[in-house]
Amino acid sequence: MTKALFFSEDAHCELCPNNCQIKSGTFGACGVRGNKGGKGIIPFYGFITALALDPIEKKPLYHFKPGTKILSLGFAGCNLRCPFCQNWRISQNTEACDQSRGRWMKPQEIISAAKEAKSPSIAYTYSEPLVHAEYVIDCMKLARENEIANVLVTNGCINKKAAEQILDLTDAANVDLKCFNKDTYQKVLNGGVPGTNPLEAVKEFIKLCYKKNVHLEITTLIVPDLNDSSEELNAIADFIASINKGIPWHITAYHPDYRWNAPPTNPDFIRNTAKEAQKKLKNVHTGNI
Ligand code: SF4
Ligand code: SF4
């Protein structure tokens, strides 16, 4: 079995800010990374829950290889618990991701599939790729050797050491900046895991992407009464502008899913938010309306 990285001698997973202490015979909060007899295990290495050839704009990436297709692969599990997750069937219950929901693929098979589809890029997407760091790193190394670009579509909720390793192999990323409120990130989106600060981790990840010259676009799903105050949306635009005014910001509308039943975001609200943000940023895009 492939060795789990980022597993400390005292059985902490150090991959993401949840920093789970994992008892033998159990898994961390993502349901992906476990402990067996004191050793870190990653039994979902190579388990692919979705494989599709998408237009790159669907990621969404509007300023990286526009007009091309991208081989997109999804995994099982996620380190966050967004109650409106559109991919909850694969992200929120790894036990349900049995053989009927996916297939096992070696990294070399992913590269062969990309070549066969004549796809110039591979996207690690749908659920959360970062909790599968070992597999993503192995695929990314092979993709680089084959001159195929690596694209991460991610919640960006990862610690710096792992982020450094993955971003050194990443060509482009779309990172969710889900809100700009520490409590919302921790209590609503991270299921209340105590003592965590996902917002800070995501902000640091975004800054690191930029520092490492990874092509970067940012997405915010606007959920009514959760992250739609003008203060919060202005704070996100200000944060992006403080890094670079040219970084594209995708403002997308929420639709009811999983455990969140509030009515969808009003399309006019999305358009007005975009108009306001354009005063600060050069590339603002709307989506899902
Ligand atoms: S990736 Fe995060 S949620 Fe998963 S076991 Fe490691 S620290 Fe916990
Ligand atoms: S981070 Fe993405 S995949 Fe994970 S729960 Fe949230 S929306 Fe779903």
C-alpha cells in the first residue's frame, strides 16, 4: 500500500488545518486518511468517483487555455462539510463510495486517458483533491513528464507544507473562497471542528498560489443570509485586489442542495455584486444564473 504522507509519529494527520488526532482503527474528519496500528493509511489511493472530459470554462477557469477540454477526475471525501455541497454523494460519505460508485485507476492510466482524449490538461476536482495528496502528487509528476498541465479545483483548506509540495506541480488553480467570516468557515462549513481556522488557511493558500506563479482564479458561491452582506463581499474583493487586481473572481449563485433548502440566490443580486466588484477588480465573472 502507498505510504501516507503528512502523518506524524503521534498519529496526527498534518495535511489540513483540522490536524486530526487519529486513533488506530479510525479515520480523520475527511473519512479518507486513517490510522492502522499506528501507521497512516490512505485506502482510497487511486479510487476515482468521476471521470469526464469538460470544457475548461466549467471548472471554472476563464483565463487558462480557453476553449480547450480538460480531463476531470473526482475522488471520495472532503475535509469540509458544506451543508449545500453539490457533490455531497461523493464528498460526504466515503463509506458509500463503494465499487459501484467508482473505479480504481493508477496514475499512469489517468495520463493515458488524457492522451487518448487529446486533453492538454488534467483537473483534480469535483470533491476535494487535496485530501488525496499522495495520488494527486503522483499524477501531477507524470503529467508534467508528459507535458500535460495540472489544474486544481479546490477548497484550498490545507497546511503550508503540503500546499508547497502540490503547488510546485500545479499550473492553474481555481480556489473557493467561500466567505470571509472565521466563524462561518469553522461552524457552518467545517462542521464545527473545534480550534480550527479554515479561513486563514484558505487565505494563505491563495497567497501561496500567487507567489508560486500558479495561474489563479477564485470562486465564491453566494448563499443568501450566509455570506451575502455587502461588508463581507467587499472584504473578499478587497482581499483579492490586495494580491492582484487582475485575479479573476467568479461570483456564482447557490441553488438548494444536500441539507440547505433556502431559496436560490437572486440572479439580480449576483449581477449587482459583480458590478460593484468591477470597481475593484478587472476580471469579475458571474455563474449559475
Ligand atoms: S486531511 Fe484533514 S480532515 Fe483529513 S485526516 Fe488529515 S487533518 Fe483530518
Ligand atoms: S469543499 Fe466542496 S466538496 Fe467539500 S463539502 Fe464543500 S462544496 Fe463539497
